[in-house]
Amino acid sequence: TQAPVNVTVTGAAGQIGYALLFRIASGQLLGQDKPVRLRLLEIPQAVKAAEGTALELEDGAFPLLAGIDIFDDPKQAFEGANIALLVGARPRTKGMERGDLLEANGGIFKPQGEAINAGAADDIKVLVVGNPANTNALIAKAHAPDVPAERFTAMTRLDHNRAIAQLAKKLGVSVSDIKKMTIWGNHSATQYPDIFNAEVKGQNAAEAVNDREWLENEFIPRVAKRGAEIIEARGASSAASAANAAIDHIYNWVNGTPEGDWVSMGVPSDGSYGVPEGLISSFPVVCKNGSYEIVQGLEINEFSRARIDASVAELVEERDAVTKLGLV
Ligand code: NAX
């Protein structure tokens, strides 16, 4: 049998953590042949709640769960980590300016980047879920100079999945009929879900829809603001769907994307599609043998170009703000 894979999860006592940990333990993160050891990181006040979740995980009697350790110190939590899911973050509270938010999160993601640099396994793969996810990933990456930059990714898979679901609903097809969806840019309201390069049963999705009014005034804003719609309906932010997307992101990164399809991931730009190098921006990617590549050569029409540029401009602003704060 294989040695367990060490999976570090931060914010383990939060609502995404609660939905995520059981799916990791059941083998859905990496595959049914891979035992996992959970390393949970929480702030001291939430360690007890994480311990409670650990008791429930024990009660799941998951054959693939090799152990659970709980920490309030990032250095210990990331020791030997093969996969790191950075879920815990400082939410924006009333009256908080964006600069305050970025600074508070710098206080979390800088030490976590340092801890990953110091102690994670050589094959470490990092997914940042905690918002502002792209810029938090940028901060963590900046403090892990010994880790290859491409191992730091941010989650836009929930947006990707939301876009597929909305498009399938519009066309009255199954979600599995839709391929090659792309989210470009920032995981924020400026993100751009692109159906011009997507396919429905092999046909171009934008042509299949053929409804510019729906695209501009329903689809794009609905996907971009779906988080707010969930909060409005549920009285709490997306949790199980976010956990599901985190599972999808890592599963594909580790096990590959299906032939003839791709997924969206926030990854350090190599300059593709005019996105400044080093920014963590969402791109279409194909995963194979445990690594990913940005899909090249897609046609970007004028409509798409303007929207990608707007979201990337926001990422540049966030980067400049954290640079000024000395966080990157
Ligand atoms: P919760 O507030 O339920 O849980 C967050 C947990 O993180 C808490 O238990 C808190 O104690 C812990 N935490 C805070 N600082 C920490 C630190 N320094 N080290 C370790 N743990 C720490 O939030 P939840 O609903 O679980 O959401 C978590 C994050 O995901 C938020 O930042 C949220 O905005 C973000 N999201 C990102 C999404 C994406 O698509 N990228 C979608 C869902 C979600 O909104």
C-alpha cells in the first residue's frame, strides 16, 4: 500500500472546512487508491472546534484516512505537506477598506508562505481559496522563493462550475454536454466567464446561445455575482459548492483533465493572453501528469478582450496595493 499523502487544510473549523474535510477523507480529493493524512491549521480560538470536526471524521471510519493532526502554528501545519488548501482568511467586515483587508490577509498569507517554503514536501501543490484568493496566493508565493512559482494557484473553479451550470440551464442540456468553459481574471465581480471558446455537444457555445442580451445582462453578471445570490438565499456564503470546487481543482491538477476539455485555474501568468507575468490570474488550463499548462492560441474577440483587460487591471491594482504594503 502507498504512503499517505499529507494534506494541510487551513480554516479547518470554518464552514468550507466542514464540507471539505469529509470529502478529502472519503478519497475524493486525490482518488480512491490514495490514503491521506490531514493536517489542520486553525487560529487558537478555533482549535477546539477543529478538534470536534476531527472527532466526527473519526466517526466516519474512512478507510483512506490515515490520521488527523491539528495545529495553531503554520510552521508545524505545513511540515511535510504535499497538498495545501488555504481556506482560512480574514473576511471583509463592515467599514473595512480594501487596503485594510489586503493588509489583514497579508498577516495570514505571508507567514503561511514562509512556512510552506520552510517545511512543505518538494512536490507541494497549493490552492488558495480564502479571499481575495488571487492576491492572497500572490502574497504566499512571494514568501516561498524556494518553491516553484507555478505551485501556487487560486480557486476560480467554483466560478467555472457555476458558468457551466448556467449555460447548461439556458440551453436545456446536461452539464456534461459542455466543454471548454473558461473563467478569465480575478475571482471577483470583474471575472469574465467566456462562452466564445466553450463548446456544447461539439458546437460553439456562443453560436448555440445566439443571445447577446442574455450573455451580457444575465449570464455574465449572474455567474460573477452568484456568491451574493447564495448569501441572499441561504443567509450564509457558499460552502459546500466551494468545497466541491476545491476538490475538483486539486483532483484535476493531480489526476489530469479529460481529453478534449480544460478547466479554469488561477495560476501565475507567463504573459499568455497579455496578462502581466507573475500575476495570479484565471486561465484555461490542461492538466497532465501532476502539472498544468495554460491553453494557448485561443481566439479572443473584442468583447472578451475588454472584459479580460478590466479584470486583469483589478489584479494589477491589488498587486500594487500589496506591494506598497510591503507584502510581496
Ligand atoms: P469561515 O469564516 O466559516 O471559516 C474561516 C475559518 O478560517 C475560521 O474557522 C477561522 O478561524 C479560520 N482562520 C482565520 N484565520 C486563520 C489563520 N490565520 N490560520 C488558519 N485558520 C484561520 O469562512 P468560509 O465560509 O469557510 O470561507 C473561507 C474563505 O473562502 C473566505 O475567505 C471566503 O471568502 C472564501 N471563499 C472563496 C471562494 C472562491 O471561489 N475562491 C468561494 C467561497 C468562499 O467565499
